Amino acid sequence: MTSNQRSRTARSKLTISSLSHGTPNATKPSIGLRGIFATAIWKPLEAFTVTGGLRYTKEKKDYTFLRVNPDGSINFFVDPTGTLNGSTSKYSGDKTDYRLSADYRWSPKVLTYATVSTGFKGGGIGPRPFIATQAAPFGQETLTSYEIGVKTDFFDNRLRANAAAFFNKYKDIQLSLLSCPAFSPGPGFPCALPQNAGDADVKGIELEVVAEPAPGLNIDASISTLDFDYTELDPSTGLSKADVAPFTPKLKWSAGAQYEVSLGNYGSLIPRVDVAHQNKMFTNADNGPLNTVAAYTIANAHLAWAKSEQGSHGRAGSHEHHRQILSAKPLRPIGRQWIGEGFARPSARMVPSGAQKLLSVSSSTHPLFGCASTLPPLPAAPTNGRT
């Protein structure tokens, strides 16, 4: 039985001056953070590991808003009522979080795990108020996450298959309100105020496969599903429980294949094909046709050349390099970080380092971009809070 413990304290204070509306020091934030955490690892059995962690965080944020012209007079274009200039808003909060994880290694090639953990997104002050009442604080967004999974390697590390299922409980989700009558003179007044909108449950499944069925041939595929449901909403947000959080598509999948063709002493050519799909999603909390990104599929193909590291045994050398990559990371539980985040494609680490891309072709059914030679990647989700 072994035990490792560690603790650390962290403290930071940041003062920022920014340029805005043509005047210096338009917003002057002062941010103070303090934290202390500890982690303990216990192995009651050789194949069984229990990990626990605890963290305490205290945060404090003060904002002073200046809305003046170069001559020092109030800029009524950005401060219509003249009440925002010189006003100061304050926020403070603290949070204790924990993590408990257990994993069991059934064999050197099979590991299962279960994890429960908490996390939070810090509170703050509305950064872009139009009047003093919109310089309002908002609280922390908190999360309790449950996850189970299995990680496996088979056939002399030629096949890796991972699976995970998770359930997240969010409380006090932070959303930016584009309409906030409670903080404005009346309906229709401009607003961009983050507030705690409500609670939600998020559940999903992830599957990932990486395979090398034959020397030089690599295949990878991944799929993730996501189900977002509001359980409680503040009526002042104007949102409906039928809405979903921004950037949370229900389904994402990708697949790719590549084959290394040996050129002897001249290295090797590596053609590769990828296909990725994402279901419909929204870019605003208030779901509507103007902020909908329709489902789309992207296909890419490229050809790369890699130098031979073993003279005339170019393919053998690169093949061994691929085998090492597939087995480089130990089997251990790894949590996702963002809602709606797909897998980091395994294909990205299969092409040998130093390989030069010779040709790249891309085709798409993306509703915004159509067909093009180069296309943006699938949008990443900015808010999950998974720890």
C-alpha cells in the first residue's frame, strides 16, 4: 500500500487598465484569487487505486467604470444616463470542491474507473454595462459531475477502445442576457449582462476506437452524444425549458484512415482521409433561427511525406513509430473538459513528427461555408465545467 499527499497554496492579484470608447482606463478591474488544495492517492490493492482531492478557492473582484471623453467630460453615448461613470461594483465569493476517483486494472490492457467531482466557474461583475444598474454582480456557476468508463488495449496494442458515460448537475448556470428589463429603464434597452439563469442536467456517452489492422494502416473513429435539459429557470431570463445552452450539439462523430506507403530510402508517403459530423446547435442561450448552426459534415483528404529513419526499411521504421504512439499513454481515467466537446482526434498524433503535407483537399456540407478548399474546424464548446 502506498500513499502520496501534496498540498499547495496559490495567490494572485491582477490590476488591468484597458482602452475603450476612445478613452484610457475605461474599466479598471482589480482581481484577487486565493486557493489551497490537497491530493491523496491510496492503493489498497495492487490493481485498485483510490484518488481523493480537496480544494478551497476565495475570489474577490472590484470594477470601476469610466465613461469620459478625451477632455474629461462624460461620454453620454456610452453612458446615456450619466450614472455609470465613476461607479464601482464589487463581487466576492468562495467555494470548496472535491474529487473522488477509483480505478481497477483488471489486466495490463483493461482498466475501469468511476469518478465524482465538483467544480465551479467564478462569479463577477457585468463587464459591459450601459447604465449603472447593469453593473451588477453575478454568482458562481457550480457543477457536480459523475463519470464511469473503461479503457482497453488489445492485439499487441493494435486496437485501443475507450468508452465513458457521464452525468452532470449544473446549478446557477451563467448566461449573458441580451434583454434585461429588471436592470434597465424599460423593455428594448440594450443589455449584455451575465446572470445566473438556472439549473440543468447534462448527460452523455463517448466512444473512441484507434486501430492498426495491418502494418502502415491506421483507422480511428469517435462519437459523442449530449443531452442538455434545464431543470429550473429564472423567469427574468425570458428563456424556455425547451432551450438548450449554446454550443451543445446532441451528436458529434468523426472517422479517419491513413496508409503509409514506403519509398525505401526516400521515406514514405502517407495519404489520409477524414470525415467529421456535427448535429444542429445554437450560438445563443435564447434559441432561435437567427442563432442556429445547422448540422453539417466535413470531409478532408491530404497527402504527407515523411523521411525514413531506418534507410531502406522506411515502412518498418515508421510502422514501429506508430505502434509506439498507440501505446505511449498509460491506461488511466481522463475526464472531458467542455460540454459538447468531441474527441481530440487520434489521427492528429499518428502522422510521424516532421512529416510534410504535400496536398490537402476539403469538401463540406457546412450550411454557412459551403464547399471550399479550406474550412474552419468544428466549433469547440466554451462552457462545460467538467473537471
